[in-house]
Amino acid sequence: MSSASPPPKGPEVSPRDELFERLVESSTDFAIYTITLDGKATSWNIAAERIFGYGADEILGHSADVIFTEEDRAAGEPQKERDEATRTGQAANERWHRRKNGSRFWGSGSLAPLRNPQDGFVKIVRDRTEVYCTGEELREREARFRLLATSIPQLVFRTLPGGSRSWGSPQWSDFTGMSLEESIGSGWMKAVHPEDLPATRAAWEGAEERGEYYVEHRVRRGDGEYRWHQTRARPVDAATDRTGEWVGTMTDIHDLRGLKDRQAVLLAELQHRTRNLLAVVQSIASQTLRKSSSLGDFGPEFEGRLRALSRVQGLLARSDHQDIDLRTLLEVELVAHGDGGVGTGKITVEGPTVALPAISAQAMGLAVHELATNAVKYGALAQPQGHLSVIWRLESDHASPRVSLEWRESSVTMPPEGPGKRKGYGTELIERALPYQLRAKTSLEFGQDGVRCVIAVPVRRGGGERKHG
Amino acid sequence: MVEPATSAAPGSDAGGLRGRRLLVVEDEYMIAMELTRSLEELGAEVVGPAGSVEDALELVGRDGGRLDAAVLDINLRDERVYPVADALTARGVPFVFATGYDSMAIPSSYASAPRCEKPVDKLQLARLLARRWQG
């Protein structure tokens, strides 16, 4: 509405002046106003109203210094600006300005003396807040990126597609011992294991379509050791960065890969054990079948042996396939066969703590199962007056230490026909299998008042005292 | 289904074991017995079985020249059978692995040897052996 009367120019207005006036009036981005030598507003265009928030009617005749911030006013900036304009013909600067409502904006301004210096000055101010903030934000973003890039454990880099690097974080230099100068371009590839270079380069194929670069390769540490790294890169957002560069990280996955390898070994071991166990089951089945007079005989015998095998496997699983405590093995078998005879005086179980190597546990378990089955059917555990003692001791005076276990049944009335068919499998197991696969010394006698069996199995030196890995 | 093949006609794969001397290396007694019995049923003469590298090497040293082939378990208690494989190779005796291990777990220098997975199918084993003699 209001705009100001331009500086008096006489009654006639030349076309040029009119053009100037219209230009000033129609300018919406540029605040244009004139001030007296001491800073009082003498004209004030629409854009000045819009940008500063003061109407022409409020400000004309008053000091226009109110558009300076309080600090700048206190520092005498308005006068300094006028002095500079007088001295040099123009004072241009960028600074914070204050609006009527107290808010601030970043503006670039220019103050110049009017044609007649006594008339004062013309000032033009443009709101540059947006431009200023974008620049500021970029600087801040860049600073945040550097801070992140230099404080995380990963090695960070910037690269062009194809692998030419423009920057590497200090961690890269710390790890490889290569300076930034040595590393830029393709210099960094000197730290990649020669065998992994083809893969390192090939990973760029199709990376731009996928929007991701990915490779696992060995990178040489300053001390010469190669360590596996996982390297990923992604293009920088093109909207904020026109360099066409990608930013990437390299993460040390050496230990992780080691774990994976160990897992593969464990898996192979598990397969081996499983297949071996199946082969054992198969051999038990066919030998039980061979020694059974009928399928009715076969069923319970085979099932009993499978259960014994499964009990030993359970113990092995609990010990992580390490040594097994001999007493535990014996008690598990006796409890499986008995009515709680252990501890009632019918069965004596006695001996020091012995760590039985895992490799011997299965055959020992099966042997004890055969002895116990026999005792339950025909021996000490079948007859009220019968007694069973299982006693063992460590014999460390031999070249290789061993545990000698005696299974002794007493007060047993032996069946007149002898131990019968059962003798087949159990006897073969004790007299032949244990010596063959455990290097055990064994003897098995069917005495007048019960079975007597001695099994001496090698144990590791020191293995008798406690378990060890 | 198995029986007709075991009583195979002369010249068939299974019949190919007749009169052959085979070394069996297997640490598990019951498996060793089972394998021995199967091979004997197919007409072979079994040397061993040996349950350790030491015992197997002794048999190879004593009998190596008269062996037609060997069946080797890879994992023998705490040791691997490879020294036995080397000794057999040095004497030109072919062998077959009978193992629970995957081929991936076998060192590359032995990976080309035929392999039977446990539990061993005796007819497959006989075919593998026959192929070795032909090769």
C-alpha cells in the first residue's frame, strides 16, 4: 500500500526514473530502501516490508538500524557500514539480520551512497538464509561423516566405480601402514592378497546395477599378516553429492571365518560319527540275528543292545565326546538293568575316579550291558542269595597306565546247561572285541558260584585322576 | 533283494572277489567282523582285520606283494589311515575307503580314491574293487 515517497526529484519524473521506481516497487526478493546519513529510513519497498516485517508507515523517519542484530548494533556495525560506504563507495557484507518479530535471517546486503552523498544511502538486502543453511548443513553433514568414518572400527573409503579411491579413513592407514597418498587411486590394492585381486576387481561387474559392491578378501596388516575382510560400498546419494563416488567400509571378518571353518570340521565329524554309529547298529543287528534261534529271540536282544548303545551315546553327548567317568557308566548300566540293587548290599560298586576315554566308552558300555543282562537272566541279579561286586583300580606301574575292572558274581547257582546261547555275542564282545579295539586285556570265566570277568583297559596318563579335555 | 546278487554267476561283479586277497583295516571290531564275513561270503580271502595303523602297516609289509586290494576305514581311534594308503600305493595295491566321512573331509591327495559310505553296502564295495582291478 504504502510505499514511500522516493527521494525528492522535482516535479517531473523522467521515464528512466519511472522505470527505476517500478523496478524497486516490483522487486519482491530484494529489500531496497534509502536512509539518511544518520540511518533514518526515507524509502521502503514492498520487499523490505516482507523481508523485515516493518511497514513503511512504521519505519519511515525512524532509524533503520533496527534490522541489525542487537550484537551488531552494540558493536556499532550500522555506523561502520555507512562509514565504509562513504569511504569506498560501497559496503557489501553477509550477516545475520533481525526481523520485527525478533527472528533472524541470513542476508547479503550492499550499502551505497546516493548520487548526492548528502541525501544518504541506498541499501539492498537479500534473504540468503536458505542458501546459507544448505551450505552450513553440507559442511555439518561432511563433518558428521568424517567423525563417523574415523571413529568406527571399520576401514572407510571413498571410491569411484571400478575401485579408484579418493579417500581412506585413518583406520585404513593404521591397519595397513599405508599413507593416504600411497592408498589413493589403485594404490590401496597393494594391501590386498594377490590371490584375491581378481575377485576384488571382478566384484565391480554389475555393482552399479545392483547399487552395491561386495567382496571378501584378505588384506595385509602393517605387520604382514593377511586378515579376511568383508568390503562393501554403495553409491553416495546423487541428490546431495555429484562426484559419482561410492562410500565403502572394510570389516575384519577373520575370526568369523575361522569359526565357520571350525563349524565345517565339526559337521564332517558329526557325519562321520553318525554313519559309524549306523554301521555299528548294522553289525549288532546282523550278529544278533546270526545268534538268535528265532525272530522272537532277536527282538528283545537287539532292542536291549540298542538301548545300551543309546545310553552310552547319551553320556558321550553330555560330556561333549570327552572322557566319561567310569563309575557313571557302570551305574547307568546297572540301574537300567536292576531294581535299585546298587546300595542295598546286593551290589557293590567300588573304585577310584577314572576318566574313561570317549573312544573306549561305547565298547565298555556294551560289554557291561552283556554282563548285566546275563546276571539279570541267570546270575547274581536273578537269584535272591546272589551278590555282585564291581571293583576297579588304577594300575599305573605299566608302561601305559590302565584301569583294571573286575566283575564278580558270587553265591550263584549256575544253570546246569551253562550260559547257553547268550555266550555267543557277549563272549565275543569281551574276549575279542575289547582286545581288538581298546587294546584291553580280558578274561571271562563261568565259575562254580558265578561269572567272573576282568577287563583291563588303557587310560591316558593322568587320566585316572580327573577329566581333562 | 540282496540274495540273488550274492550268489552271482561267475564273471559278475560280486563273483569278481573269488580268490582275491583283501586287507581289511577297521578299528571297530563288530564292523570289521561284519565286513570280513561279507567279503568271505563273496569268495574273498581276508587279511587282518587290522584295527590300527601300526598293525595294518605290519600286514602290508609282510604280505603286501600278495594283496589284491584293501578296504580302509579312515579314522582309526586317534589316528588316520593315510600312511597305510601311502604304503599300499607304493606297492601298487589298489584300495577303497570305507568311511563315514564326506569326500569334502578327505585330503585332496586321497580324494580320488573310491569311497564307500558307512554302513557299507557289500555289493557296491565289490563293484568298486572290481573296477579298480580293471582300471
